[in-house]
Amino acid sequence: MAGEQRRAGRFRGAEARTSLAAFLLGGSVVAAVPLLLRAGFQGRAALALHVAGANATLLLAWGRAPGGMYQIAIRACFLGFAFGCGLLLSFRQSSWKHFGWYMCSLSLFHYSEYLVTAVNNPRSLSLDSFLLNHSFEYNMAALSSWIEFTVEKFIFPELKQVGWLSSAGLLMVVLGDFLRKAAMLTAGSNFNHIVQNEKSASHRLVTQGVYGWCRHPSYVGWFYWSIGTQVLLCNPVCLIGYTLVSWRFFRDRVEEEERALIHFFGEEYLAYKKKEARGPCPNGAATVGNRCLGQSCNSWQEEKRTWWKTWMFPMETDGWTDWGGV
């Protein structure tokens, strides 16, 4: 049994190394800057040659590798290429500079979801860990933000040049993603991208680290990350839409997990709620539109909210913990 676990660990380690190597391969587009910046046909030809070379390298290195390594490499290389292109746009004095920041943020978010899962909870690792196929709604939301940015850039170009606002959005993105990844690392094997409806032997109540700040830091981080992307892009329409939809999505998800937490941990969780009262979100902070937990799943009662707790942790209810989920 121990031997099988060691072999599985080595295999998962190979997946992490493969993804990192492929991500860096895609990001190597930055090294081709002198060629890519050439005007006209030469620049386009250089880009085409770089893409062809990267694909050839993928085939040679992982085309016949076992365990779906090639599929991992393709996705990681694509995200690395997007990150590299984002860097190129970010350091150019053009009206697309802030979109370059967005490209870097988006590609790094998706790649780091896979890498952290590979290191942190390899048993749950799959191609879905990239979250590239998260949902139809998620993809449509991303597409909508790209369309809005492009349309407004040509109709209201000055709207996309508010540097301080884009910088504030970038800060939200960085801090939000940092909080989410810190939550994933702190939860360890308890974290899973798929909500768990059955308690396994390894599940435990996580109360330390960032879980001492708020009860679902992974959701809070993603919430502010998603809003931050639209502040960064100066997309007023999508900013409103992202805020409302994300708020509702995470509110419903937290309610679902709360029921499972009481079912999984029972009195241990309820006792934890009673004694834990530190940080910016003490006992009693309620979810916007959510219900607080009573002594059992069947005893829900409404709880008053304070505006500052709601603003800082909009998905939070009383107490802090996490056990897995997106």
C-alpha cells in the first residue's frame, strides 16, 4: 500500500513538473520580442514560427508520454503563451496595456489552480483542475468582458485609460488570488474543486491560517478576484453583472456547504462557532441574503448584518472553516 502511494506521488509530481515546463515553454514568447516587434510580414512570420516551434516541442517531449501528459502540456503551454502575450502588452505604451494585465491575471489564475492542486491534493488532480471548462456561464462571462472592453475601447477610448482605476483593479486581483491560493494550501487535502457530499476519513475541520480571518477564504478570494478583473478593464456593465452573479453564486454555494459542514462535523463545528470570535469577521457576521446556522440543519433563523462585515466578507456567516469546494 505504501509503495503504491509513493508511486502515485511520483506520478503526480511528474504532472506538476510537466505543467510547469509547458507553461514556461508557452511563456517563452517573451524571449522572441526582438523578432515579434518587427513590422509587417516579418513580425507575423516570427510569431507563426514561434507557435509552430512550441507545438513541435510539445509533441516531441510529451506526445507519447503516458498518463495524459500531452493533454496537460497543451493546456499549460496555452496558458503560458497567454501569460507571455499579456506581458508583452503590459510593457508596451499602448491602449491595450491594461488588457495585458488582465491576460496575465487570467492565465496565471487558471494555471496556478492546477499547480497548487498538483502539489497540495494530488489525489483529486485532473485536467478539470485548470478550471478552463468551469461552466458555460463562466465562459460566457469571460467572453462578455472581452467584447465590452473592445467595443468601449473604440467608442469611448478615454474610458479605458483611467490608470488609477485599473491599478486598483489589479491590486484586487492580486490580493484575491493570493487569498484563494493561501486557502487552498492551508486546507491541504481537505480542499477539492468539486463540492464533497460525503465525508471521507481524511476530512477535518480547518480553522487555522486564513481560515481564522473568514470562514470561506477561497470563495472570498475568488469573489474579489472576479470583480477586480472588471475594475482592471474599466468595464462598467460587466462590473455590475459580475458582482451580482458572483454574489448570488457564492452565496448559494456557501449555504450548500454549511449544511454539509453541520452534517459532517456536528457538535464539533457548532462548538467551534461558539468559541471562535477573532479577526475582522467575529461570530454573528452574516451572509448577504444568506441564513445563519442554528443548532441543526432544520433550525434556520435570520440574523442581522453589519455593513462593514458584509462588505469585507460578502459570502461569510458566523464562524470560519472550509473543507473543500471550488
